[in-house]
Amino acid sequence: MTVAPQRRLALLGGGFSTDADGLLDDWLLEQVPVPRPKVCFVPTASGDAPAYVEQFLAAYGARSCEPGVLRLFRRELDDEALRTFVLSQDVVHVGGGNTANLLAVWRAHGVDRLLREAFDRGTLLCGISAGANCWAEGSHTDSFGPLTHLPDGLGLLPGSVCPHYDSEPGRRSSYRAAVASRALPAGWAVEDGVGALFTDGRLTASVTRTPGASLYRVEPGEDGGATEEAVPCRLLT
């Protein structure tokens, strides 16, 4: 009897681009049960910013893995080679930037379909900021300038996502208002320093590198507002 692979994704509130300690990156690699996992960085949301790519390669090149990069603004792979590359990865790590632009570029190149296929095959999908937003049905974003709701995403994680919940002015109140009005479905708010792992759509692990930082479940309230419930997070050391 063939056992279907678990479908897993992780929301990251930090990592190589923001944190010197590397705790969230180490935790992420611990979730992959192979000796030297292939880790593909996708910097689409930043326009394939070279400095961002260099940060990734420096951080993951020093770890027990095989780092790679998928650039789309100067695409080098044809459709067959692109599919082969994406489906060969153990981890797909999506960087931050503009969520709306990221989704548009992925759809133009068919990467959205390839990531769904990889997800169904057991590839661990993850990312920070826009790279966390993209996996949900909807997200809270500054892709259009002011903070607003984006009822669009790949839908691999049910509900919505809000990054930078504690670190950017207006994030908390704006996201709560979007959930309260049902402009966004109930979802997950990620404070900086937090990592959350979902398996087959259910939260299975939550950690933090920052004492006191939390993951929150935010849902519409009966009084027309929104409720938030902090999820306990294991402190990484």
C-alpha cells in the first residue's frame, strides 16, 4: 500500500536575512529527514535581488545542505527543466518582498502549479514575509503601499496569514479589522522570530528564537471585532 507523503509548509518570522544566530534556519533543516537536503531559494518577491541571493548562499552554503536558486526575472530554464528542478528540491524557501508581484510572476511562468505539485509530493515549502503570505488563501500585505488585505494566494494553507505582527506599526489592528470584517478569513499572525510548521493544513510545531514572541490564531469575534489566541512556542537555543 502506497502511503501519501505529508504536505508540509512553514511560516517564518526570521532567518538568514534578518537574524545572525541562524536558529530558525537550523530548525528548518531539522524538519527534513535527509542527510543533505536540496534547498531552493526563490527571490521573486524582491525582483531576484542579487544581495538577497548572496545572503542565502552564504548562510546555506555553510550548512549541511545543497543550496540552489530559482531566478525568474532572467529565466534560464525551459518548462521541462524548470519542472525537473523544482520537483527535485527537498525545501523551497521563498524570500520576502512584494506578495502581489510574486504571485503574478509565478503564475506567468507556471511556478504556482509546480509548487502545488511539489507540495503534494512532500517538498517542504516555507518563507518569510511575502514568502509566508503566498501559501495561504489570503494575506495582510503592504504590496500596494498602505497596509491592506489581499484575498489571493495559492491556498495551500487554509485561511490567511499576517507577517510582522509585532514589528510594523498598524499591522495588528489592520489585520484584526480585516478578519473581523471577513475581508480575510481567520488565520495566523506571525511575530518576528517565530517559526510555525503546518502538516496537512494543521499546526504541528511552533518555535521562537525571541523570548516572548508568539504565533497567534486570529478569528472573527461575535461582537463584530476579532479575537486572537497566542499559541505556545518552544524557545530555540
